[in-house]
Amino acid sequence: MGVLPELGLVRSDDLGRVLASVDAEHVPYAGGTELVPAMGLGLRRPAAVVDLKRVEALGRIAVDADAGAVEIGAAVTHRRIAEHPGVRRHLPVLARAAGRVGNARVRSTGTIGGNLCFAEPRSDLACVLIALQATSEVRSGRGARTLAVDELVIGAFETSLSADEILVSVTVPFEPAGMSYWKLQSYERPTLGVAVVVTEDRWEITVGAAVERPVRTVLAAGDSAGLDDFAAGLDIGADLCGPAEYKRSVLREHLRTVLETAP
Ligand SMILES: Cc1cc2nc3c(=O)[nH]c(=O)nc-3n(C[C@H](O)[C@H](O)[C@H](O)COP(=O)(O)OP(=O)(O)OC[C@H]3O[C@@H](n4cnc5c(N)ncnc54)[C@H](O)[C@@H]3O)c2cc1C
């Protein structure tokens, strides 16, 4: 990693000022766990970073019992998600996944917003949030819009955000009964993540990490042929953890085990 070039810093606790500052040359900065190494490698060369961490609204976690959802600010760290009593109660699978992200440093500084907006395929949070059908609130100086996390993360290192937009928060419906998340991981990031929601009549399956972005499908319970077709059709990539066919066979085995042992 080389020496960082000269860099400006915009720091404010006012969301309006932050929004007015963000553009292609002035990029959002939260924990810096992805952005700083990318700048060090010369892959990103912004004129300035716009610090999001001082904006109170971006650091909030709010449980809305009436709506049956938890709103998590974009600058909330993995560690806070893992430890928050409301998240642990209503979204235990998400809390556990956040508690197993990377290492203690990444969990203490890395944020949910940075995870989704960097859109590194090997993400636990994107897979779990898409499985939970979470939505995201996105804002710029031009206004606000709400979109599914599934529409926010659109490819490897690719989101649907414009250069002047930031992710403000993610709203996650309370976890349904019968949900689980499992990951295959040999090194620092997951190589395969699988979220499953099993109900009496449905199998909801979301696969992440091994694919460019998480892929979700819903099958009728017991549709083993559909399950095989789904696994066969995934565009799984090879990495240091193994070839695509290895990951596909692990995926098939895991799905059969989870779904066939479901009550
Ligand atoms: C060693 C290591 C291990 C890891 N292991 C895992 C793992 O096991 N599972 C997993 O899921 N992840 C893992 N990660 C990824 C980790 O979750 C992310 O690095 C972290 O969440 C990024 O958040 P950040 O706040 O540091 O983002 P930053 O580095 O600050 O930002 C990342 C990118 O997102 C943009 N951005 C940040 N916030 C916003 C926002 N609110 N709106 C718009 N754009 C924004 C920035 O401009 C930048 O492009 C690992 C990372 C590392 C370095």
C-alpha cells in the first residue's frame, strides 16, 4: 500500500451539510475499513472524504414495535448491531451475523452502510438483509427515496446510488420464524453465505458471497427439483477457498440438510 495522496476532509454533524458536500470527488466515509485501503492502493482517488459518523441520525437504532421493524442508521457499526438488545431480540440472525463479521477491528469501525455501499460480494450483511427483505432510505440534496436492499446492491462493487446520494438507514422487518443463516468461511470474509426461511408451505432461500450479489428465491416447500434447479443455475465464482463446483456441492448439501430437517 502506498502513501495516501493529499486529501480533504468534510466533517459536520448536520445531515444537510453532509448531503450538500457529497459528489463524485467528495465521497462518503464511515469506518474507512474498505475506503482507506482502496485509496492506499490507488483504486479510489477522491479529492475529499465526507465523514458521516458525526451525523446523529445516521448512528441511531430504533425499534418500531407497531411497524414490526428495526431502523438501523447507515453509520452504525457491526459491533453495535451485534450488541443492541432490540436487534438481538427481533433480529437474532442479523445480530449473530454482524457479531461474526471479520475481526474485532472491523466490527468496531466498519458500518452497515459501508458494507452495503461498497458492495463487496463476500458480505454477510447483504445476504441476511436481502433475505429479510429490508429496505433502505437513500438521500441527496435533491430529495429522498426508498428502495429494497435488493435494489440497492446491484452487482459486484456496484450499487444503484448516484454519486451525490448517501444511504441514510436500513429498515428491517422483524425476523420471521424459521430463519437461519450459515456461512462457509476459511479466511477473512465469507466464501458462501446461505439464509433460509422455512415455513409450512414455503422455502425462501438467499445465497450470497459466492455470487456477485445475493440471489433470493422462493419455492414451495418440498420442491426438491426446484431447489436443484436453483442451485444449478447460480453463477458461482471460484476463489482461494475452492472452485465453483465445490461451493455448489456444499450449498446443495447445506440446503438439503436445513430443509429436510425442518419441522
Ligand atoms: C479484514 C476484513 C474482514 C471482513 N470480513 C467481513 C465478513 O466476514 N463479513 C462481512 O459481511 N463483511 C466483512 N468485511 C467487510 C466489512 O463489513 C466492511 O469493510 C465494512 O462494513 C465497511 O464499512 P465502513 O464503514 O468501514 O465503510 P467505508 O470504508 O467507510 O466505506 C466503504 C464504501 O462505502 C461508501 N459509503 C460508506 N457509507 C456510505 C453511506 N452511508 N452512503 C453511501 N456510501 C457510503 C464509501 O464511500 C466507500 O465507497 C470485512 C472487511 C475487512 C477489511
